Amino acid sequence: MTDAERIAEAVRAACVEAALDAFEDASMSGLCCTGAWECAVGAVRTLDLGPVVAEAEPERPPPRRPS
């Protein structure tokens, strides 16, 4: 799996998790299916992807300093 694929998979998993969690929370709070779906979409739209990408990126060695 390439670095780009690994990052894309991490982003996809984070989006799915955010959507499922938001949908479940909204449903348990009494929202109808449409309202719960809107909450799920909102959760994906506002998801901070910076930490997801940072965690999925491979560690790179520090740049070499010229001698």
C-alpha cells in the first residue's frame, strides 16, 4: 500500500466513524432518520482531518544538514 493509499484509507475510516457516531447520537436523541443523516453529514464536513493525516503519514527521517 502506498503512502497516499494509507492516508486515504485513514481519512475514509475517520469519516465513516464520525458519521456513524453522529447518526447514532442523533437517533438516540430522538431525531428522525433525515435529521440524524443531516447530523452525520455535518460531522463529516466538520471533521478535523489534520490529526488523521498526520497519524497516517509515514515517519520521515529529519533532513540532513550539510557538513
